Amino acid sequence: MDARGESEPTPMKNPTTTERKSDRELVATRTFNAPARIVFEAWTRPELLKRWWAPKSFGLTMISCEADVRVGGTYRLVFRHDAFPEPMAFFGRYIEVTPHSRLVWTNEEGDGGGQVTTVTFEEKGGKTLLVMHDLYPSKEALDAAIASGSTSGTGETFEQLDELLVTLGESVGRS
Amino acid sequence: MVQYSSAPLDASFAALSDATRRGVLEQLGRADASITDLAEKFHMTLTGMKKHVGVLEHAGLVTTEKVGRVRTCKLGLRRLEEETAWIERHRQLWASRFDELDKVVEELKRKEKVDGRKRRK
């Protein structure tokens, strides 16, 4: 362990919350015991981003991490989960970069139904409230993400059901 | 063709084999509705719609609740449980990420402090 200067208290883990805010929105929040400029830096320097984006405790291993964090710049994160042989790639483009307060990027790895992610950093009394907001293009896109993101047997089941519903739903006649 | 053997799935696929029932699920995905609403929407008798809803209910795709004289239908618990479980997994992933991010943030804070001290010398 690193020697800690002065008499800083051991940092407690702050809770993370997630919520489906609406048909098309997912929101996650977390407070960090640091000023916004520091938290922002950890999101925008690829060599720092790669250290936390694929947590070992979640069975993830980072393979490569590129992020050109400026408006129009692209990112590509490739990592692997212990349970799956194939690595997963997440990629897209930054569409807004406001130092220390706001990041917006697209998610283009899905089949056209990509969400737009907005992260805001709000500093208050030396702490930073981080809010991550995913906006999906439609209710169906978020439902599909939920269905395909499931790793359990039931998840696959519902993925199949959802696919059926989507394909068949389009052909339902409303006479 | 893929073979599905489990009984709940059979019920699901049987339920989904009918265009009206697929339409009802699609409709309930947008908003809860009473059997009367659904019957009107699909130009059907109340009895006919009750039968369809019964099949969907049996498959766990729809739940119904009677309040007063109105029976309200909504998407089934299986769908909702699936969503809740997914959101919880999503939370766990981000909680793990943020715990790692804490370590990076603490390191940056210490560095800033040290650099600040050096600069003052």
C-alpha cells in the first residue's frame, strides 16, 4: 500500500445507483471524493481510462484502449469477459467535450440502435457528483439492449422472444 | 430450426403464434390497458379479448389486476424481472468500474498534493 500523507481518512466506497428513467433513458450516479478536474482527467486520458474501465473484479480484461477525447474524436475500447471467448469492442465518437463538466459520446457498436451517453461532473464542496445518462433512440432499442445484454438462459430466451416480437410486431395488421 | 423444449417457452411461443396477441403485447409495451380498451382497439368482443389475454397471462407474458369493474393488463412479471435483473447487473458493472476509478482519482489527488508542495518550495 502507498503511504498516505497527513491524516486522510481511508476513502469509503460511495454507492452507485442505476435507474431506467424513462422508456428511452438509463441513468447512473456516483459521487467521488475529489474535485471535478481530477475525475474528468481520469475519464479523458486514455492511459488512465484503461486502468478502470475493465475492472478485474467484474471478470473483465482490457485488451486495448484508444480515446481521442475532443469534439469529433473517436474512441475504441476492446476488452474481454472471462466467460466469453470473443473480445468485445465498444466504439464511437465524442460529440461534446467541456473540460471538467461534460462529456457526450455516441455508441456505435450496436446494430444502428446506438445510444448517446452524456456524463456530467458537478463539483460541490470538493466532491464530484457524476451523472451518466444513456439516451436510446427508441424504447425498442433500450428493450433490445436489455434483452441482448442478459447472459442467463432466460436472457437468451427473451432475446429470442423480443426478436420475434420486433419482426412480427411490424407485420401485425391493424385493420 | 432451433428446438425449444421447456414448457414455459412452449407456452410463450404458443401465445405468440397469434397476430392479435402479438399486437396486444406491443400495445402493452407502450402503456397498460383494460380489456375493454384492448377489445376496442382490436375490433373484438370482450369475450374474445379475454381469451387472448388469458393465453398471454398463462405464458407469464401479461399480468392482470381487477380494480372495481375494470381489469387492467400489463406486461408480465417475467419481462419486468428480466429488466430489473439487467439494470442490477448494469449497476454492478458500473459500481466495479467506479471503485477502480476511485483508486485512479486518489492517486491523482496525491500527485497533485505532492506537485503542489514541490512548487511551493
